[in-house]
Amino acid sequence: MAVARCAVRVPSLSRTPLLTRPAVRMLAYHAPSMPARLCPQQSRSPSSLAPRRVDVAAASSQRQQQGRAGAGLAAYSTSAPSPAAAKFVYNVCASYIAKGHAFDPSTHLFQFNPYNRVQPPKKGRGKASRPESGQDAFFVSRLGAVPGEVALGVADGVGGWMDSGVDPADFSHAFCDYMAAAAAAAPAAPASSPDGTGKPLSARQLMQMGYEAVCHDPSIKAGGSTAIVGLLTADGRLEVANLGDSGYILLRLGGVHACSEPQTHAFNTPFQLSVVPPSVLRRAAAFGGANLMDQPRDAEISRHRLRHGDVLVFASDGLWDNLFNQDVLRIVGRAMTRAGAWVNTDRGVQVAPDLRPYTSPAPADEAGAEDGGANAMATLQSQIATDLVGAAKLAGLSRTIDGPFAKEVKRYFPHEVWHGGKEDDICVVTVLVSEEEMPPAPAKAKL
């Protein structure tokens, strides 16, 4: 597929649907000044550009001391087998910001509560009710009726549809709404699984269900998005279906344990799910546009066993185009070690035995009056999510620090000039995995 070239900045900032290549639009944005503690003068790494955030360690100091009482800094090795009487708990938070908008870590945040009801998608859904994530969308939902199981995902609308008068956000947000509703309604009994095979719902099936629902939604005339879907089960298993250039990374004990690879047809043209009007299909067929009609069956599947202290990051390309995996690791590791969840010992990085002091919102009386209660909802997972979005936002605005997108430009167009990051919508969903001991079963009374 031919890629249009510009005089200075070759690649388009919007991904390509079918055969169209949207025009480049640069938006001016003035980033807030960074405090000295987060932006050392000698460091120019994007990982040092995180905005000023609430200090989780300070906000939850009392809770940390209580959680460590009697345990000290006893190391918990995630390489050890899971205790038989332990349960997995997934602490999930999302942060996001639309392109060209100022990022506020205190408001561009979603803390997942597994007890909230998932409302089914409604016709004529209002755009005002959407999070300020632009063309990016996300969902986090219970997975059926099994306690503690979670489904989550990120969809990145293909911006090239704007050339055809289509709002890409309509597709991506509806897609996530449908997947959230399908996940919450998933049957608990394998015998009544969606495909009738007797197997539980898979990540690819959930993607298929959401895509079919969007295709049959009369309000979605056209559009497309990438998709990444993850299922977290009660026994500590992760299954991921990834289609396109959104992605995930699994961090363990201060290292990168696993990560996804982007699926692309060509430069800046990721795999994508689409609703294409028949007239556009006929016009594009002569130029091979049908080759970009990807399906959920094309998604790459990966599976992992999770451990206590693991950190999962699901994100749109607004993160991955501006931060390298090692940048993400540094930002997450900094938050985890500052809070005390990851501890550096002579045996390497270890995990605190009890993560509940870090993952539960601080009560108002513990947050302190000096900040007006700003720390009341601070959790470690929210700190990680907002730190990542803030760093990606500033790296995308940079015109001097080359990120992953600049590297790809040089790979495909070695004679062209591109320096700095790529400003884009950003959506990040973080998961802090915790194993907690099950309470002992009550003793049975003797007759």
C-alpha cells in the first residue's frame, strides 16, 4: 500500500482505514512546568517527565505501617507457588486524556469497583457521558458471576475515518460498551458458554461478541478501531487477544516478563476491526482495500500465569508510540518501590507480603488535612496509571526526545526528518495483582 509523503513530517498522525491517508494536523499545547523532584536537569528521558502527582506513599503511610506490622519487610518471592488458601485480587485503574487537552491526574481517572453494575448500552448514547479520552476507549467489567474475575480492554478509533465525515470515537466507545455488557452477562456455568462448546468465554470470543454488536448497531454507519482484550480469572490466569497496535506489558520483580507485538499491514496502518459502507467497499476493492478487513480471528492470543506483585499495563498506541518498554518499567518500578510494594534486597527485588495497604483508597482522616483531602482516593494502581499517562503526554509533545514512533519513521523513511514524539489520545489501564489469604472456614459444631 502506498504511503503519501509530506515535505517535512512524512507519516500521518492518524492511522489508515482502507486506502485513505488523512491530513496532518498539529495542535499547540503548553505543558505544565514540572517540579524539580520529578524532572532532574541532567535527565532528558521521557520517564522523568511525569507530572506532579499525589504521593501515594505519603497518603497511605499509616496504612503501610499497619500492613507491615509484625511482618517487617519480609520478602515475598513471586517465584514461589501460590498458597492453597489464597485468592487473586485484581486492583484496576484507568487513566486517559484526549489529544490537545490538558491532563489532570485527579479527574482523568477511573477506579474500578467490582460491585458496580454494568449498564447495558443504550441507543442514542450521549457523547457527553464519555470519558475525555478522545477516540480511545476502554472498559473494565466483572467477568460473569464468578467473584473476582475481571474483563478489560482498550480500543483505539482509526482517525482516518474523519476524512469521510465519520467520528471514529463512535465505533471505539460503542465497541467497549458492548464488550463490557457481554463480559458482565457471561454465564458462570461452562455448559452454557456462548459458543455452545462447554468452554468458558475466551478473550477472542468477547472481542467477536462486541464486534458483532457494533456491526448490527444502526447508529454506527462506519468506523473502525484496534482492540486489545484481557480476561483475568480467579485462579490467576491471564488471556489476552490483541489486534492492532494497542498492546500490553506484564512486569514482574522489576523486569519485563512479557509484552505484545503490534500487528500492522504497513507503516501507521494497524490491523483493525471496521464497519465499512458497501459503497466504500466497492470503491476500495479495486485497490486491494479488502485486505485490511481484519476480523477478531486475526487477533494474537497469549496466556500467562500471574503472580503476587505483578503489574499489567494495557494501553493504546498513544503510550507505546511515545514510551519504550524500559521507560514504562522505570515509571512503574519507581512508583512500586517508593510505596514499598517492591523492595530491593540483597536477593533482588521482592514483593511486600500484603499489598492491601497500597491498593485500597485511604480514608479521609488518614489522608491529612493539609492537602484538602486530595489523597483520599489515591491508590498505587492510580499512581501508576496517571504517571504513565503524564509521561506519555509530555513525551508526545517533545520535539527533541525521539520515542518509538520516531524510530519507526527512520526505519521506513530513512531519508526523512522526524524528531520528538507523536501527540495522540492516550488511554492506560493498569492492574496490580495481589494474592490474599482466604479466611479460614468456620468450624462445624459437633452434635
